[in-house]
Amino acid sequence: MAIVVQKYGGSSVADVDKIRNVARRIIQTREKDNQVVVVVSAMGDTTDDLIDLAHRITDQPDPRELDVLLSTGEIVSSTLMAMALKQMGHPAVSLSGAQAGIHTDASFSRARILKIEARRIFKELEKGNTVIVAGFQGITDGMDVTTLGRGGSDTTAVALAVSLGAGVCERFTDVDGVYTADPRLVPEARKLPEIGYEEMLELATYGSKVLHHRAVELAGVYNMPILVASSFTDSPGTLIHGGASMEVRNKVRGIAHDLDVAKITVIGVPDKPGVAAGIFEPLAKAGVSVDTIVQNAGTGNLADLTFTVAKGDLKKAMDVIKPIVQSAGAKDTVSDAKLGKVSIVGTGMQNAPGYAARMFSALSKENINIQLITTSEIRITVIIDEARVKDAVRALHRAFELEKA
């Protein structure tokens, strides 16, 4: 009897009717002689509502208490799912992250899974139960509840699939697969039947909301295939795996975009060793993640240093670095929160020239100004005005003919 791990997102369990719909899908999987472990997210916008509730109490919620609060969203959906299955005549049990044996470090709100002790899960499966695990959470050695950060339920599901020896991790959501671009922006975007870990990791990291990048990274390390499909239809999904892509004609596989971008520029910073470290080390200690970094050499041993952060981290970042750069003798520090980034991704770009030129030409024809550029072996990303992101995605999708199979 095979173990199947399924994950259902918040939109799939947003209300009672949708929970019952998912329960029926789980039963169909059980009836194919499978043991089933299901990971669920919080219902709908529950996590956002809980965050808002905490901020109505205090402007700075205690990180430990906030994690305990946020973990309750997944507890609610997991228990309701178990109740729905039992009501339909199928034995089930709900487990919190701690009860499922998910051990993490003590980094509240962004914890990392250290190990999974799955004895309780195996015991419940042996009893004939479908096991419903609350995603997004774990427990420290000190018995404190932690959360894994946004999208953490995806990571929970992949980690459990690896630990339980499942053949595939099935991720069900409100979209039926991975598309060449967001179909809400590009109606002609095409669903990909398969995609490799490398390409999916770049797409997820740079804006695709289909799957969290930490889950893709973990799946790649352990070679765990992920099937992304819809919880509302039976249409074929997208398989994310380590095999070579069959689609070799078009070297760009997809376009990602992200509107959560803010830019900080330190003007006239002394161009000497240690200045960059003096800026970025305090940001790291403050929990601010920095993305694109560009330094322009100026005159008189002065330089301009530009980097991007998430919009939600902009105020914190400015508060951290302003006194630092002032003491270092910089002329000024400015910021811009009205930005977005657009990326083209494809492993075929590694060995073929001309993709950057084609990308920049397509943007130029639309009169879209590029503020920053960053690349990897299989990705080119541009930072542009957020108001032009939609135009950029559509222009690039046409330029690389991604609508063609």
C-alpha cells in the first residue's frame, strides 16, 4: 500500500463546502488502496485576519506569541477536515505540527525544519486513519510553537513526503498547474505539463505564487516530484521533477513577476573596504532580506550603492541603515517603493546567446525603462516601475512566443 502526501491551500479549504469537496477527493485517493497524509493551510484569509487582530492589540506583537496565534489557523482547518472525513464514514485524525513530529529551529515566523520524527503518523496510518496535518508549523526543542513563514505549508508537505517515503507530493490549489506566465495577466499563457526543479525554483523565488520556493528547493535536494493541480477540477496538472525537459525548442520556459519590491540607494558612500559589510550585516541581523545589489563607482572615491528589499521591510531597513551611512560619511539615502520586477527563466539560456538583447528590445518597444538588472545562469530579472509590470509581462510573453507549444 503506497503512501500519498497531498497538500491543500487556503483557497481549497476556504469554507465548509470546499472542505467537503476536498474530503471527497481524499476519499477517492484512499479508495485506490493508498494510505493518505494530507497537509492543509488555514482557511481563506485566516492568517491575514489573525495578523490584523494581533496588531489591533499591539504595534509590535511578541514573535513567540504571534507564532502561537498564527498556528491556530491551520489547526482549525485540519480538525474540520478530519470531522468531514469521519462524517462521510472514513476514519481520520488531525495532528498539529508538534504532534506530527515536525521539529524546527527557534526562528519565530521563519523557522526551518530540522527533522521529522514520523512515528505518530505511521502509527495512525497503521490504524487505518487518514492523517490530516496542520501545515506551516512545528515545535522547537524547548517546546515552543513556531511557524515556517508564508507558504510554509508547501514546505511541510514536501518534508513529510520525503520523510514518509512517498513517491510524489501532490499540491492542490485554485490553479491547475504552472503556466508560462500568470494567466490573469496573460490570457494566452500556456500550462506546462512538466518543469525542472531549477526552473521552478527561479520562477517561485522571483514571483510565481503557485509554489513556495523553499518547498521547491527541498524537493530538488531529495528528488521528490511535486504534482501541482487544481482541487476543483480533474484536469492534468504540472509535474515538477528532476528529469530533462521535453520542450527544447523554446529556451525560455516562463515569466515571473513580483510587485513586492522597494529600492534603497545610498548616495556618495566612501568607496573603501568594510563599508558594504557595515551596511548589510546590520540588515541581516534585523531580519531584512536583501535581493538585487548594484554599486556604481563615482568620483573622488565615492560610490552609489543600490539594493532592493521587500516593501514591508523598507521602513525597518531605512531605520537600520540611516545612522550607519551618516556616520560613514554618505551624502544621502533615498528610497522608492513603487517598483516591480519581471524575470524570464529557462535552462536553455545557459548555452545560447541573445536572450538579454531580445528581452531588452521587447521592453524598449513598449517604452519601459529598466532601473536595475540582475541575472543567474538561467534567469534575467529587471526592476521597473510597478505601473508597467503588466505591460512588461505581456510584451515578453509575446517576444518569446511562449503561447506556442
